[in-house]
Amino acid sequence: MLNDNCLLTDPAFIFIDEPTRGIEVGAKYEIYKLMIGLAREGKGVVMISSELPELLGMCDRIYAMGGGRINGMLTPDGYSQENIMRLATRSAQPVQ
């Protein structure tokens, strides 16, 4: 859930972890509106979510992680749940 107090300091970047997990649809819409508004103000909004449809609908870029590493980045022209899962489940290369 977003904490309004974090916005009082006028941050340049906002990290939001699982912003809509466990809340009803109407509240999700309000959170999405807030996030879009912050981005339009020029703020960097980093959303961490396990909800693939949420990522596909909200993000300008999606970085997929797996094994503690960033395995790849997608832009809207490459968005699909399959592409995200392919990157997220890609085996990390062993360190040599």
C-alpha cells in the first residue's frame, strides 16, 4: 500500500512493491491513477509486482529477474506474459 507520508518529501524516485496485492478493484484503479500521475510529473516510478497483467498494463519497461540477477528487459513491443516468464526463469550463468 502506498504511504502518503513518503510523498511529502517530493522524491524524484518512488519504489512501490506489490502495490495492489490483496485489495479490491476500485482501490487498484485509484493506485494506478496515483502512479500514472507521479510519472506524468516526471517522477521515476519503479513498480515491483508478481501480477503479470498489472505489469503489462502499467509499465514503460519491464526488467525480469531470476536467480538474483536481471535477466533481461522488455519494451512494449516485446510485451507478453510468455516473454516475461521466459526471462524470469532463464538460468543464471555460472560465475567463472
